[in-house]
Amino acid sequence: MVAETGFGFSPWKLSGTVYGALLNHAPQLSALGETVNAAPYKAAPRFPVLQVRPRNTVCFSGSVVAIPALPGVLEIGVSLGIVISQVACRVSATDAPHVIAGYLIAAELGLPCESHYRPAVRLKARDGFTVLGSVIAAQQIADPNALKASVAVDGAEVSTLTTGDRVRPVAELIAAVTEFMTLQPGDVLLLGASTPAPRVRPGQTVRITMEGLGCLEFSLKPETTAPSAPEQVKTTPDSTTPTARVVYGGAIHTATPHPLGLRLEDGRTLPEHAVQWLPPFEVGTILALGLNYADHLKELSKELTVTAKDEPLVFLKGPGTLVGHRGMTCRPAEVQFMHYECELAVVIGKTARNVQRAQAMDHVAGYTVCNDYAFRDYLENWYRPNLRVKNRDSATALGPWFVPASAIPNPHNLALRTRVNGQLTQQGSTANMVNDIPALVEYLSSFMTLQAGDVILTGTPEGVVNVNAGDKVVCEIEGIGRLTNTIVGESP
């Protein structure tokens, strides 16, 4: 997806990753008053409250966005979008301007939500709910923290705001985010919307203007519930053979298992350690399940503020979290509790929208093993789980093999095991999922379009323990494979 830039270098390609700051409007946070110290929050947020807005949500000025019949209304959050120009990791506030390519107007759409604790992903991750304007070069904007903006609905102004009065202005937000995760060229970091947010209904047209950035327009229509059009899954001639993606000799290769390790598509056989393993398929949106095993829910019961849930707990992850088989994951020096999570990863093979349970498995291409680390020191009850816990660089290992669905007759009866330095520390079965795969595909596709390459991380059973630098963690799922990962300490 390529967006118009409006400035003098080649058009930037949208990476598919848009990160949005929440509760970054100082008056909004102030208005919460003592609520921030009451349950379920218990304290004001210490870290940036962030969300991932996945690729299905992204559209551009001139789009038509659908609103579901219930509640039949949505909120328009107006935000300044910061377009990243280069790899940005641990960037100081002083250096932040050097990693900004430009700015754009962004409309962060969402269904009304009262709680910042565990809002359902369906409220914000719907198709078209992130509308982006044209990019204006950074040097054309004298002060991005003092831009005036207005919102008009059907030609009548309904709201005015400014990019000022932020808890973290542009440079400080970049510094806070890149302290724990890396932003890539083409990523968009949203400064966060002002409140209260205007509300709109189907049939209305919205026009947002912002100083120096022009205007952004879109219209609203009622949402339909028609299922996605049929689409064939791309398969290899042998649809039961596991495959991997590896780097060898400066090129990316497809590989298959071999008694000596692996076999490249050109016939060469190599030991496992001779290649760099990538995630075994080209990954799209990463959808992760929390509390999807009853025993793990019980294991964490002492720290849970809210235990009742009427829909799956889903959160989104960015691509910078990914690492392949035999990869390394960094343990921050100050962390006291970092743990693995062995999970069955379900890979979508064809477009899924409004898919019913009976047809859900037709949209599954296959499976791989996931080890999704969590850094529990950073857990806060604001938009939980927050990205600082679950979106850190190289903290989500996938692999080694992509196993086609046809090779796994029953994915709901597979043994899961984790070993740390050879010692068995976790074991369970996919039979104990709270929400099984058809339920998850039906739920997710009811509000967002799943696309080929999207992956659902289905949660972990009980048995998570702390790991330290130097530990070797092996996650194994019956019939899928053994995923090896090593914990390393921080280096300068």
C-alpha cells in the first residue's frame, strides 16, 4: 500500500504498522481525577499507553468507512501522525526530530468505550478505522506541538483542538516508545487524540483540517454482514510438507526438513546452525490471545482485577517483536519477572470476513509454534496488556516450520511442552483452550477482515516461570515442531 507523500523523496511504503498513543491528552488524564487510583487502575499510567492499529484498519482520505448497526455511532479521535524516516531505537528526545520524515492528519475511529482496562479489540480494530491524510515534510512544520485543528460534520464545525497540551509531546513520545521497541521507516506513530471526541453516524461526511497539513475527508455508511468472497489458498504441490524460511548465502530460501537438518529448494542440505531462521511465513497482522487456557487463568488469578469476560481477550502486536527459530531475545537488566509462553500459532490462508464457525477452519492455512515472552514488571491496568509488556523487540519467536493444516487432523488435541535448559517447566494441551480456533476465527472476522499471513496466537497453558540471561528455552507442540530460543542480557 503506497501513500502520496507530498514531498520530495520517493513515495514511502506503508509498513502496515500504525501505533497510537492513548491517554496522551493532558486534560483527559486530569479529568479522570482520583479515578486513576481506584480499581481497576490503582495508579496513574507510568509508561506510554499505546495500541497497534493493524493493516485492515488503514485507509486514506476519500474513503467510505462502515459503522455497525449497534451501537450505530462511532467516535472520531483526531491525531497528528508522525511518519518515521529511519530505524529508530533508543532515540533521545533531543535526536527525535532526525527520525521524522513528515507529519499527517489521522482520524482514529472507534466505537464508544468506557474502560481503559481491557477494551475489546473489536472497538478499534475494525476495517477502515484508521484514516490517514497526505504526508507533509517535517521541515515544513515549524512546531508540531502547536497545530490547531477542527472537525466538521456535514459542513458544520463540531470541534476544535490543538496538538498542544499533550502528556508527552512529539519528541518525548518518540523517546519513550523507542526505549523499548524499534520503529521502522514508514511506521506511523500517532500523537493521540483530544477528548471529548465528536460522534458521527452513517450517512454523514467528516472533514478534518489541521494547520499546515491540509484536510482529511471521509464518509460513513452502514456496515453489511456479507461474508468474504471465496478465495483459494496458495499451497505447495505437497500440501502436507512443513516449510521454513531461512537466510543462507545472503538470500532468503524456502527449506524443508531433512535428517541432516534442512534442505533448501535448490537441493542443498545444511545443518540447522548453518542458516539464520526467519518466521516460517510472511507475517501480516499478529493477533494474540490472553487468558485463553483455564489453568493459566487460574495461575494468574491473584493479580487479575477483573476475571469475568464475555468475549475473547485479544491484543495486537507489531512486526518488530518477531524473531525466528534459534533466535535470541533480550532480557532488560532491570526486569525481575520475564516468562515464556508456548502457544499454537494459527496461520490464516485466505481472506475471512463474517465467517461462521462451520466454515472457519477452511480459512486456516496451517500452524507453527510460538514463544511469546511477557515482561510482567511493566504490567499496568491501563489498556492491559500494555505494549511495554508484550511488544518488545525480538520477544515473539515463531517457527521453525509452517505445517499445513492438512497435516494436522485435530489441532485441538495437541500436547504443548516447554523446557528451560532441558528441564520440563510447562505442559498442557490445546484441548484446554477456552476459545477454540473456529470460535476465534468467527469472532475476529465478525469485525475485521483477516488476510492471508495473519496469525492468531492462541494463548498458553499454566507453567510459566521466570527466565534469565543464558537460558535456553525450547517450546514444543506435538506434530508442529520444536522452537528453540536463547535469552541474552542487555548490551550497550
